Amino acid sequence: MTDLLEVKSLRKSFGPIDVLSDVSFTVPSGTVTVIIGPSGSGKTTVLRSLNALDPADAGIVRIGDVAVDFGANPSAAALRAYRAQSGMVFQQHNLFPHKTVLQNITEGPVIVQKRPRADAEADAHRLLDQVGLDAKADQYPFQLSGGQQQRVGIARALALKPKLMLFDEPTSALDPELVGEVLAVIKQLASEGWTMVIVTHEIRFAEQVADEVLFIEGGVVVERGTPADVLKNPAEARTRQFLSRLLL
């Protein structure tokens, strides 16, 4: 199986604090990698580096046939080309409050990718139907529940036709009763063969959806393996300690 994502020696500091020390991993095409770890471990920084929202200080990342060497001071054009390979879904929905659901989804394809509006709207309706929200196309974000807003956020990311989907704690801002509807959409994407990297604290969800789990702490990958290995029978004492506290 070909690796869609290849991460080599990713490093990132904020001032004197080393957040990512030396992170390397690969994600085969069509698989789901879930990143777990304690608060402050660098999980979200990994995702934001992969999407170049916060470019890393050093390290080489390849998505498909597009690679960037963060240590070589890549140009703005190179970062744009690289960033276009992935779509990101955030903890907070980050929808434009003054635009309808349909407008939120078509904004990127029309403005950034210069696609015809009619084509973008047809895609948007298809994606909204996929996440169960086509009836909400003309509503505004304030008229939706948190779970519905997050599903719109997923559709918006998919509308850009990325090769890789990145999810940063996609359920952490939701009321407990709304978590399931978002996780169901992500499970459906996994079943359709989307390549995804997901940061989550939902360990039961990770068990169900992940092909591989990375446990990160202190800016390094402490342990990686299948959900059965890492979540059920971890080799590292620190992983066992983390999971025992999380699953109390």
C-alpha cells in the first residue's frame, strides 16, 4: 500500500519551548491514523504543521506527490500548493456567520479554486446530503446545533477535494448528545476510503475507526501501532498510564 502522507523529523518551537522534537510517521493511502496524548503533548501542533497553518521549523512532509521542506524556508506559493492537498476540520466550527450553509461550503471552491459556481453548488448539495443536512442549505450557522455546524465544517473541507483529511478534536466542543452524529459521519468517510489523520480524546471511537494509533507526548511519538496493540495492550509504561487515567 502506497503512503499518501510521509512525515520526516518534524520540529516546532514556540519561543524557548520545543513543542515537536522529532516527529516522523507515515499514513498509507485509504487508512485512518488517530493521534492521542495528554494536553500539551503536541497533537494539535502536528495537525497544524501538516496543514501549514503553523509551518514547522524543520522537517519534510509529503502529501501525495507534493512535498515541502519546512527547514528550507519554502515560498508562499510552495506553501499554498502544499496546503491545497489537505482539508482541515477544527474544534470550533469556524463557519462564516453571515453566510448561509451553502455559501460557506462553496466559498473555497469558487473563490480559491476558481471553480464555476454552478458546479460548486452541485457538489455542495451532494456533500450536504451525505452529511444529512441538505435541507439546511439556506439556513445560517446560528440556526444550527453544534453538531450540525460541525457536519457543515466537514462538508466544507470535503468540497475542496483534498487528498488528506485532518480532524482536530472534532467533537471536543460538542454537547455529549451531539457527539455521535459527527462521529458517524467520520466513520462513513473512513468506510469510503478517505485518508485521514484525527486528533481525538474519544478512545472508543479511535478503537472503531483507526488503522493505526500514535501516542504522542513531549513532542515525540512514544508508541504507534494498531488500536488493539496501543489501546488494549500498550508496550510503553507512559501509554498505559495515560490510558488508565483516561478510561477511569
